[in-house]
Amino acid sequence: MASIGTFKKSGNEFQGEIVTMAIQTKNVRIVPEPASDNEAAPSHRVFVGRAEVGAAWTKHSNEGREYLSVKLDDPSMTVPIYANLFDDEDGKTYNLIWTRARRQNGD
């Protein structure tokens, strides 16, 4: 697991930055979407400036902890990044945590 971003909640949206070896982006916003009848629709959209760069879905851990499952995608990326946004123990900050997907079939 690696923390690739830090966010703070401002009103009903999250604002922060994402930093990896390839991506160093500030002013990232995760904004709630209006409610939808489609259960598969994202609960949030991810923006950098005016550009939409991803989506997020509200989930609950086995312990009942709410978090966002985030998919980041952009034409400059070869594959999407999947990560989870969890609140920190202080309740004021949020960390975007990335984990490499496990390979299947012994690859």
C-alpha cells in the first residue's frame, strides 16, 4: 500500500493533491454527483481544474467504515489508477491509498 494523495474536506467536496513518481498534481477536487437511479453510477467525480480525470464510488469496509473507491484515468496514462480514499485518524485529513493489483494464474 502507498499513500499517493492527501485531501481535506471542504463543504461537501474533497480538495487536495496526488503525488506519484509520474503524477504530481495539485488542486484535485472530488465532487459529489447528484443522486442517480443507476446503482452503478459514481457517487463522485474527480477534477483537476475543469478536466474530469476520474470517478469515485461510496463503499463501506467490513468494519462499517465509509470510504471512496476512486478510479483515475486520463489520456496521458497508459492504464487507470485504482485507489481508495480513507479518512485519517484525526478525522480532518483523508489519504488516497493505492495498492498494486495482484496478478492471477501465478503470473
